[in-house]
Amino acid sequence: LCISRHALNSTMHLSPLNKPTLYAIIYAVILVVLIGIAFQDVPDNGFHFDDQRNIVNNKPTRLQTFSVNGIWEAGIHAMLPKRPLPGMTFAIDWLRGDGDPRPFLWTNLAIHSANAMLVAILLILLLRAQMPERKITALWFAPVLLATAIWAIHPIQVQTVSYVVQRM
């Protein structure tokens, strides 16, 4: 049986990521690490101000067992019933932590990180629209990372992450 070196190599390797995708993944990891460092103390925070009325003292939010109906009820009986999604996520977070604020704050941190990724994608699309012929290199992503990092870890963002009810 004779197998050529090329055939062996091509079957043993998964197709590699193209360089722009690899750069984007590396920069996304860097961005999440920066956000994690900037907001590292947030999960140790507690409930504040409107959190009491909207979460702690809102019976539908205090979900004890998982049920789709219970999550739905938390959404439609939230303090702002026209915004059911935050009420539903509050109920899920209550269930995850039995009233402990940490799951709520971890969810806020995850939402903030996801929003930072959306900001980065928007900036990439804007840059691409302005420079469609330019080859994408690691350096090309640097201004995107910088601008997104400034947005994500700017002190004005602290309240959106550390104040649970800001999710509404």
C-alpha cells in the first residue's frame, strides 16, 4: 500500500483557520480578559436600590424550581411587564443562586462581554466598508480592539455591570 505524503498530510489535518479569523479570536479573548480584569470585583457586589423592588421583593422572580411557565410568569409579572426578557433572566438567575446576587452579576458580566463583541463586530464592518481592498492583518484589528476595550472598560460602564436591574 503506497500513500503519498500529501494525501497523508491532507487527511490528518483539519483545515486551518484563516488568519483574519484567528486574529479575531485572539483579540476577542484579549478583550474578554480585559473585561474580566476590569470588573473582577463585580460578582462580590450585592443588590442595590431598585434591585430590592424588581428582584428580591418580586415574588414571580423568586423561582424555586425550573419550569417554562414559571419563567414566563416572571416575565409577564415583572415590574416592567412590557420588558419580559429581563424578568425572565432574573428568575433564572434567582434559581441558579437561590437569591444570591452573584449569578445575577455574572449574567450582567456575560451580557456586557457579548455587547463588547457586538461593538467590535460593528467596528470591523465599518472599517471593512471604508477599506474593502485592504488586506486584513493582525495590525488591522488593533484599532478595533483599542476602541472596543475603551468602550467596554470605561468607568461609565460600571453601573451597567454592577447594578443588576440595569439589565432592564
